[in-house]
Amino acid sequence: MKNYDTLLNDLAPQKFGRKGVIWTTLLVVVSIAGIIAYIDQVIQGQVVTNMSDYALWGVYISNFVFFVATSFVSTITVAVLRLTKNAWRTPIVRIAEIISVAAIIMAGLTIMIDMGRPDRLLYLFIYGRMQSPIIWDVIIIPTFMAIALLLLYFPLLPDFALLKKHFKNTKPKLSKWYGLLSLNWTGSDAQKSIHIKSIHLISLLIIPAGFMLQTVDAWLFSTLFRVGWDSTNMGAYFISGAAVAGIGALITVLYVIRRSYNLENYITDFHFDKLGKFLALTCLIYLYFNINEYLIPEFTSKKEEITHLNVLVTGEYAPLFWFVIVGGLVIPIIVLFFKKGRSPLAIFWVSILVVLGSWWKRYLIVTPTLLHPFLPIQGVPEAWRHYFPSLHEWLITAATLAMCLLIITILVRYLPVIPIQRTADEQEQLKTGKNLES
Amino acid sequence: MKKTINYRFVFLIIISGFFLSINVQNLYAQETKKNTIRLKADYIKTMNKEIAFNLRASSKVDGSNIDVANIELTVFNEYNDDSVKLGSTITDSEGKSTFVVNDLNLIKPDSTGLYNILVSFKGNDAYKRASKSVTYKDATIEAKIITKDSVNYITATLKDTATDSVLSDQILNVQVQRLFRPLRIGPEFNSTDESGTIIVPIEEGIPGVDGMLTFEVVLKDNDDYGTVKAQVTAALGTPVVDESTFDERTMWSPRNKTPLFLLIVPNLITLGIWGIIIYLILNLVKIKKS
């Protein structure tokens, strides 16, 4: 007999406490400020930004690339761990799926924010050329979004059925919603068979889709003949970078949820230790690709490459560059090599550092390259040679990040953050010694 | 008490105002200082084709030279005390205009065999009237291609048309027509011999569309004869291979000429993935019904 009562008491969605309300209010306020700034940007045009004929992609695009990278988390933590039968994944997959959905939704919205005329988005479908990687991006983002939503939804079906029963007397309205969402789940053999098959199929599907998403994102840059982008390394470089950003974001959110909902019995130090090792591995791979990306141009010393590298390593962007490499990769790797460094609190701070490094890394990929065109325009204003986002850009960017966190917060509020049915099944398995089917 | 309008008084005021304003305009017009226009005219004859006059109008205004645009220049042929109007032309934004006469016999010489052309500007509010005379003698260049010992040459003879006598010791340029500016071939200076002739070897390997090359023999800016040009077209060049990909399906062509592999592969992948997505959604329906 499975101990559903204890699990439901621990894992069923709960009302926000005072801190939760303050947090949500803060996110709403930042989102509203960003929406106002965006409306002003639509009315006045992109003149309110600090973008120019040189920096025609600014913080919006780097933020977009960050969201796309973060959405990769479901591909690696859910699909890869599931297909490799890593049972320790159970308490973390739902949170990874939620982050993935929130990030890909915001990636889609952020790309629209970058458009001077958002109403012309339709033109991409009407007049788009299949030769353009931008069209591939337009195709892959909604596709990945659909798969990410299915990956979140399918495993929720048994949990919705449990929650329907759980809230039947205490919250009948909520119970009705869970009932609708559970699609009459009874746990019959026929349902279970379709369910297991479907989840397996989605896990298989999201891996190539995730790789395509990251690769297309990389090709947006590498198909352009520009210093810092014109590299065959870019696809793999972006995928490894996405793994770092995704796992970093996952650990950060995981730690906050564990503390907020007192889930120490479910999300244990063991999980943080495992995730810490996983993060260290992805950071090492990404560091390797970074070495490839910067060391080879340094060796070949083409004039334009050296100019670009000097700007990064010793010039205007040096503080950010070294923060990203040392703070975002080297220090996390060193800390994560030690067992104490993989304790929940330590790994939380390391992950914050990794996420910050990941965000600024995208900024460094996008901006400095644009400021050094192959064919400089004659007599450009000095301001065009530099770029730093305007207040409008910062407000809108902060709002997109806040909206992403708001989506995560709302989903965490109404969905069980740890799969209840699966946890119960695993407990049953421990008692009986039988293997689980999925 | 009802006010009455003195219509006669109002009418007088309006009429006075009208006449006063005309007067004021006249005063301003009289005060405006007109500038002097300088006209330049070059005579260019292309054998068996046309005669052209390259005209240019400029003026010195406030110490600096400016091109005078949008003014009408009239071209006259003067002979035997007659002045026959050939036509008129308007200068462009750079003060330039080309007046072309397609009928080579339209322009008549005077009794001394000289051709007199007058380019005239009748003046306007800003510029004084101006004119420029061009006098020239008619010359003829006969050019042809010959082949000696498997080498192609272009040969040309320069003659004074009126006296039908050859002109020796005159410099003729030999060139091939190109898109932006002609390509000079042969020695730098080709001086006509006592029979008024030059002969210049033609290099091999000059590219041309379908191998066609247009050679030009030019007597340039001669004091007596102006510029005279003879053209000969011959298939002596290396044919240009058309490398245009306009009709091909390329990565840089418009959407209706997308490469087939880019239409097939990504669309197959997209349809395949969306097929699975639809199958998964149908599975949700099955779960609900089972």
C-alpha cells in the first residue's frame, strides 16, 4: 500500500506564504514596468534603445539566446537521464520541465521585442526564405515549445488525478480543474500503456529537437561572415553552453523550492551532489569549447581576430570576459570538484554565479562582434563604436526575466513540483524490489 | 444700431493693396543682381552614327563656381548669314547636357567649309543671357580589322572631309569599349603616317560578351576637328562565360528559387516532428476516452 496521504500532504501545491506573495508582487511590478517601457518602444520606435547601425543586435538578442539555452535543461535532465535510466532524476525532472517551458515561451516573446515592427512577425511566415537560419528559428521555437509542453503535461496526468481526489472536499473548484486536466485518468492498464509509450517517445523526440534548437541558434551567428561568429565550433559550443546555463538555472530554482516548501526529504543532498557533478562536467566541456573558440584565433592571429580578441581579453569588455570565464566557469569547476562544494548551499551560490556568467556570456557573444564590422562605415559617430543598453532596454529585459520567473512561480504554485505518483511507485518498488516500467 | 459697410471703401483698399504688392515685387526683381553664365561646348562625331555636343553651364556665384542646373540651351547651326535652330536641351543637376544630332547631314558648313554652331541661353531671373560658338572642320576616320600572319590588327585612316586629303602626324587613340571606361590598346601614341594611317596589333584574350569586341579609333579634342570616333565591332575577344546564377536555385536566391534539398529536408523533418506531436496529442485523447 502506497503512502499517498503523506506524499500528498508534502507535495500537493500549497498557497504562498508571506515571502511568496512579496516575491510574486515584485515580479508583477517589474513585468508591468517592462510592459510600459515596451509600449513606449513600440510607439516611439527603437530610437529609445541604444542600438545603432553597428550594434543592430543588442541586449534583447543576447537575452533571447540565454532563454533558448536555458530551455535546453529539459533535454538533458529529463530526456537524457530518463533514457539512461538514472533513477535519481525523479525529484528534479518536473522543475526542469517547468523551467524549460517558461524559458522557451520567453525566448519566443523576446525575439518579438527585438523587432521594430512586431506586427510584421507574420511576414516571416508569408515571405520567409527557407535559406535563412532565421526561418529555421521561427520553425524550431514553436516546435520545441510544443514538445516541452507535452513533456511537462504527460507525466502530470496521474498527479492531476491524485490532486483531484486530494482537494475534493477542501477546494472543490481547484479539484474540478485538476479533474479536467487529468483527462479522466484512472490508472487503467490501457491508460498506463499509452502513457508510458508517449513519455518515452517525447523523451526521444526532445533530444534531437533540443539539439536542433541550440544548433539553429548557433547558426544564426555562424552563417554570418563575422569575426567571433564565423566558426564551425559554434553548434557544439552553443549546446555545451546551453547545458551549463540550463543546469545552473535548475539547481538555483531547485534550491529555492526545496527551502520554500521544506522538501529536504525529497530533494536531498545526494541530488545536489549528483547535479553538482553534472554541472562540473558540463562546465568542463564548455570550457574546452571556449579554449577552442579563443585560442585558435589567437594562434592564427588574423588581424581582425586579434582586434576582436584584444577587445575581449584586455580591452573594453575584459572585466566581463574574465568574469564569465573565471567566475562563470573556472571557479565553479574548482568548487564543484570538492564534496563540500556540492553541498546544497554551496552549489546554490555556485549556480547563481554560473547563471550570471551564462547571461553575460551571451552578451559577449552578440555585442563586441557587431562593433567591429569588416567594412566600417565612414565617419560614424564615436557612440556607434560602443554599446550599452538604454533604460528602456534594461527595463524590458528585466521584465522578460521577471516574466520567466513568474511563469515558473505560477506553475510551482499550481503543479506538484515533485512527481507524486512516480515517487509513490518508487517507494513501492523499494518495498517490493520490483523494477519500474518507466 | 445696425452697422453699415462702406463697400466702395473696402474695394479701393483691396485694389490698392493688389497694385502695391505688384510694385513691391518689381522693386525686388530690379534689385536682384544677375550672375554670368559660362558655357562650354565640345563637339564629338561618331562615324556613321551621330554628332553630339557635350554642353556644360557654370557660373561664379559669391566667389565660388557652381553648376547651373535646369536651364534651357538652344543650339543653332550658322551658315551663310543664316541661323537654323537645331533644337534645345536642358542641363541636369551637374549643369551638363548632351545634345545629339542623329542625321550627320543636318549640320551645314559655311562657304569656307567650316561648321559653325552657336549654343545660346536666353537668360532668366537669376542669370544673364549667354552664348558659346563652336567651329570645326569635318574629319573622317575609316577603321577596319585586318589579319597578317595570324595576328589581328586594327588600321585606320584619317581624312579631311572637305578636301578629301589625308591628315598625317595626328595622334589617334585605339581603345576597346568597356563598361566603365575604355581600355587602351597598342602603343601610347599612335601617330598617323604620311598616308594618314595607323596600324595597331590587337592583343588576344580580351573578354567580350560572345567574344564580340567594339574597337574605337579616336581623334581626341583636336583644335580643328574636335573629337572624331570610328567604331568597329568584331568577334576577336574571348567569350565571357555567363556565371549568373539568377535562374538557379541558390542559397541567395528568392523564396521561389529555394534549393530543393532545403525545401525537402527541413520540411520533412518539420512534418515528421509535428506528425509525432499530433500523434502524442491524439494519445491524450485516447487516454481521456479509455
